[in-house]
Amino acid sequence: MTEASASANGITARYEETETERILTFDRDGRTAAVAQNIEGYAMLKVRPSADGDELERYYGFDMALDHAGELLGVSPHDLPIPEPAEDMGM
């Protein structure tokens, strides 16, 4: 299992790989957002309120998924730290 984290602008990002998904979770002052993709890395990205939460929306592009995650946290998507293993998420 791959795991990594990054912090910036009061936001902590955690990346992990499970048996079925790649998951990038953001935490800011107790508010969370997650972006998930299948483990093969080719499917649409799912935005959730948490790593195990219900899917809110699907996106082809990583930038669009990050925009939605930023909205959930009340920050600009440019403020979200991205751990290196997650940089290639999206189609």
C-alpha cells in the first residue's frame, strides 16, 4: 500500500492506495473532502465528503475534482497541497 501526505495553507492532504482505489483526502479545520479513482488509474474521479462517504460528483479532470474539493473546504483549489503520488490522478 502506498501512502503519502502533504500540508500547506492550513490543509493536510493524505494519499493512500487500497485494494480497489487511489484516495486523496483533504482536511481543513475539521472539514474534509476526498477524491477517489480506481486503482488502475483510468476511471473518472469521484468527489466525496470523506474517504468513505457517498459520491457527490464524477469528473474526468483532476483540476475539476480539485475545484469541487476546494469548494467543500471553502478554499481555492490552488491552496490544496498534493502529495507526489497523487499528482497523476485524472484522465
